[in-house]
Amino acid sequence: MSTSQALLALLEAEPSHGYTLKHRYDQHFARVKPLAFGQVYAALSRFEQQGLAEVVEVEAGSGPERKRYHITPDGVTRIDSWVLSPEPPTSYSASALFAKVSVALMSGRSAELVLDQQRDVHMVRMRELTQQRRAASPADVLAITFELNHLDADLRWIDEAGRRLDDLRRDMAGEAR
């Protein structure tokens, strides 16, 4: 999963300080290991340099200045492109796909479209692998079967996610508001 893309997407919901953004990221995406504050502030600095986010408020305090960032139209375009671009079908695409579905749901984009596009890409890859397997060596058959099984598991997850989108949409709307 692209941590920086997910952070940028979280800025779309509302302008945020780095501290708040880190906690929202951890809440939605860091199931095992929380994100380091340094990663958040480095990403925000890059977003600002690239014109994807801008500082909309600076608060003075007893410590360092607290900057509140807001996504720019170029940032929204970048998130649109990221969310709606299928992941290459690999055995580990599900975590990035989960993030894209979550961002789509939080932002009002079409999570159904994200899942449909990913399903299509997986199906193409599975057909390619099935064709390759016919003439493959025993070792290659084993490797191809491994990838096919992971793609099949991803497809089952895509189908289940599709069935749960309404529940997820309601749940995320309740968290964000």
C-alpha cells in the first residue's frame, strides 16, 4: 500500500495537522504497526513541494508551529488517479486494494468501480497464468499455481467486499462525522 497516497487521501476529507493525520491513518490503515510521525511530516513536506497540499493555517504554541494542511486540486487529481488505477495482480495487492476501497468509501468515489476494475485485471492475469501453465516445467507449474491461488483468494475478497460495501459505507460515514 502507498502510505503517502493514503495520507494525501485523508487530507481530502478535511484540513489536518500532521498529528491528526497520523492518528486518522493509524485508525484506518495501521492494523499492526502505527505510522511514525516522521513519515507523516516528510510526506506533508513533499505534498507541499509538489503542489498536492498547501498550508492553510499556522498556529503558534509552546512548541513548534502547528501547520494545518489542505489538499489542492492537483492532490485530488492524484488521488482520483491512484484510487481508480487497478493494482498489478500480485499475491500482495489486497492491502493496497483495501486502502483504495476505504479511500473511495470515505471520499464518495465509487468503491464498486474500484472493485470491478481490480476484478477485471485479476481475471486477465489468471487467464494468462492458466495458459502458461499448460507448457510449464514442474517448478514453474508450482509457482504459477501459487500465484493463481493468491489471485483466487483476492477475487473472493473482492466479492465479499462488494457484498459489504453498504455496511462499510455506513460504518465509515459514522467514523468520519
